[in-house]
Amino acid sequence: MVSTMANKKLAMINGRRVLVDAATKIRQDSDRQYNQARNQRQSEYVKFYHSAAWLKTREQVLIRDDSICQRCGLAASLVDHIIPSEDDWDDRLNQDNLQALCRDCHYWKTRRETTKRKKGQQRAMTITVVAGYPGSGKSTYVLDHAGSHDLIYDYDRLMSALTGQPGHDHNIDVNDYIQLFYELIVRKLKAEQTFDNVWLVMTYPDDKLDSLLASRDLRHIMLDTSKDDCIKRLSHDKRDVISLLKVLDKVDKLKAENKFDKFKVVKNTKFKKKKVFEFNFDI
């Protein structure tokens, strides 16, 4: 009688030793094989992770992130390169490219990166910042030009989705969550080229964004809707024009300071075709 034990192996699953089929792929096996391959092929890569410079930087990042996983919010035990160090070796000690992760989130992120690398998945992704006056038609312009495999960040639409309120009714407490979402998107865009196009709808230019995404195909556009037309549209939409005048004036101030110089002015043809609402207050 042939024993079936030869086709089994002992594995640690969920903290317990379990007898499984020999062909079963266990995460520890994958980790071991990955480290063995890395040891053989990339001795400099491995030495770096034992260096004093890395250990010091690692500790600083864990303190900065309060030892909380930046993906799931659980306790973090690892420090991860947002853009893998093997893809950008010169950036390996840049703390802006580092984040605290738990072991599970790090495992799945690395697995996804490895899969993409093996498949050679690299899209010619374009990132377009659409900024300018409120009421100029930025959201509509993006929706008219976005494709089926595009990513759109739009503050007002996110606010509406998270609060269930009309798109321009802002909740200051929800603002912090949207800002965290924005920062995460920028990190991901720096690390991956997953989409055909990315559209970032905002009011003011963001110099930090331009710096972080300098290596990407980053474009800037501003719609040519006039300030007067924007005020008429905001009034028609029953928005708080008095408070928004401060925003409009700040856009003008940034224009005067040449902050919009890199923005290409684009004709908002759809806005032009719409009826312009005039208000006659004569009795």
C-alpha cells in the first residue's frame, strides 16, 4: 500500500500547522523564493536593506506615519517604496517616496507590481490638470472628453458622493478625507501608469503636484469662460456668489502672479452654445 504522506507537506496557515498537498502554494514559500532570487541577482539591492542609512530612514518613516498602514489603517510593520526601488534606485532614500504598510498590504502591492512588470503593462498615460474659475464648466468639459479607462478627480463630485448633498454644498469635516484621497491618488500616479488619461479638476494651480509628477506626461488647461459668464452661471445655479467672488478674485490674483502661465487656454464650446442667462432687475 502506497502512503499518501509523500504528497503532503506541513505548512503554517493562520497560525496553525496544517498538512496540505505538496503542490499547494503557500505565501511563505513565495516569500522565500522571492528573497532567494533577490539574494542571487541583486546583492547590492539586499545590502541596501541592511544598511544604516536605510534602517534610520525606515524608523523615521514609521514615526512619521505613526506606524499605521497607509492603505488599510491597521498597524504597520514595513516601510514600502511607492515607486519600487528597482525602478528608481536613486530615489530609494527619499521619504516622499516611502510609506508605512502592514505585511498584507505590502504583499499584495508587490504582487501587483510584479505581475504588471512581467506583463510589461505600461500605458502612455496623460495627466491633465483642469483649473480656473468656479462655474467655468470644468467638470462638464472633463466628462465630455474622458474615455472609458480614465480616472477623474473632481473635488465637488467627491464631496457630493461622500455627503449625499448637492455637489457644491461643502462640509469642512469631509474636506480632510477628500484631501487624503487626493494625496493618495498623486502617490499612485507617481508610482504607476495604469490609466489612459487622468483628469484632475481643481480651482488653483498646485506647484507641489507639478513637482511630484514631473516625470509624467503632465498637461495644464484652463477654459476660456469669462469671469462675467461664470458669475451669471453661478447666480443661475443659486450658488453663494458673494463668497465665490473671493475665489474668483484669487484666481485673478494668481493669473497676475503668472501662476497660470503653463496653462493652455481652451475654448469651452459647449458653454458658448448654452443660453446666457441675463437678469433684468427693472420694475
